[in-house]
Amino acid sequence: MLSNEAFIQQSLELNLFFLRILKEHAFFMEAAFGAKEQSLAQQADTLKCELTTLLAETIMLADGVISPEVLCSGELVTKFTFDAERATEFYSGIQLDTELTRMELSLDRKQNPVLATLLVDQVSALNQKAITVTTVLADYKSKLLQDILSCKVFTFNYPLLIDHILREARFYLKILYQLQNRQVINLLEDIIDQQKFWDRIMAEHAKFIRGLLDPTEVALFDTANRYGKVFDALTEQAMTMTEQTTILPQLSSKTYKATVSLRDFKTAATEGLLQCKIRALAVPLLADHVLREANHYLRLLNTFNGRLQ
């Protein structure tokens, strides 16, 4: 059973990462509807606001509790996040709460485990609220995907992107339930599960970038296409891990190096969009979004590699 300190810290770190990711999912869906689907856009906006409120609550609880590794990882916010939000607000006309980004950038890196033990009930309640709103969001994404695939609704988002963000919501829910049950995770199983999940996510990020680039961006297209193939191969290898766990340390190390390279590509893409140097059908926040996910995966892989040695 997880200790109170582990429960609090793991819950807050998880929520800080995923609540921001999910509120941006709601934004991406809202921004991609045409005039005919304003009811769906309004539903997405309502979910975005609910997730924003939960993220604000999480930030307030997290000060002085989160590990330095997470705060320094670039998975919560990056040096681009504030500017990416401001630019995306300008392009879309949809409001994003940039004050939350300022708050996260100023979170205290000093841990206080004595204080943390007083947060158990608050964090448990936060987790439950996150479960409730994420379940609603997942149902919304699932219904939207079904309607897109049956040609009942049109959106400027790829069907694969809706499926992609639906899987992320369900993955978040899975971990939230584990935390609420104070479940101690088997390290080897968790490493394998995380790599299977995030390798596929990284592959799809590369494919989305490829598909959103202007046709004139030939070099960037080719680079994104190459990363898609690299992570498709890594996903296939990760899927064999249940039977071939002896090669896990080598595969984790290989995956880490590939993710560092992809992270650098995403960093350059974020800078390029913010500086108006890349032609693409993508707002800067989308690039910063996938950059944070790469940073999150790198921290996990770094932790895994340390424990496997």
C-alpha cells in the first residue's frame, strides 16, 4: 500500500501533467469545429473550463510538495508555454488561462513531507473530481470519434488525433484509479506498460506533425516521417516485452536516445512556429503540448533506466 507521502506526491505530479494536457485536448477540439457544430464546441469549452479549475486547485496543493525532478523536467510547463498560449489565444480567439502557467513556473522546489501528510483527504478528493471530469471528457471524445467515422460530424482534426487523445484520457484514468486504491505498482510491469503506451504516442506525434506541415516544408516533412517510422519500430519491439523482458534495459536505453532526438525536433518546431518561420496548419500550443509529453516520457525513461541497472 502506498504511503501517504507517496500517494500525495504521485497524485499531484500526475494531475499537474495530465490536467493541463486534457484541458488543451478540449481546446484543440473546440477550435477545430466549423460554424455548424457550435454546440459541440461549447461542450468542449465547458470541459476545458472544468479542467482549468481542477488544474488551478492542483497547483495550489502542489506548492512545496512536487519533486525537483518533475519541476525541472519540462513536462508541466516549458520556457515556450506562456508565449505559445498567448499566440494561440491570438490566432483562435479562444481564451486560455495563462495565469496558471505563471503559477506553475513559480512552484516551490522544496519538499515538505510533514506538511504533505495533511493533504491526504484534499488530494483524494481532487483525484475523484479528476476521475469524474475525465470520464465525461473520454465519453465526449468517444462519441465524437464515432460520429466522425460515421460521417455525422466534420472536424478539422484527424480521426486518429481524436482516438489518440481518447487513449491518453483513458490512460490517465487507469493511473488515477490505481492511486485511489493505494496500489503499489510492479516496477517491471509498469515500465513495459508505459513504454508500450508512450512509444505509440510519440510515433503518432511525428505523424501529426508530418500531416500538418505545409507541402513546401519538405525537409521537416521527411524528418517527421523518419521519426514516425523509428517509433513505430520501437512500439513493435515494446509489444514483445512480456515475453522478452531480458532485453528491456537495452530497449529502454535505445528508446531514451530516440526520444531525446524527437524532443529536440519538437523544441525546434515550437520555436519555429512561435517565430513564424515554419509554414504549417498548427498553432504554437500544439507544438508545446507534444514537447511536454516528450519531456514527461524522458523523465519516466530516465527513472526506468536508473532502476534497471
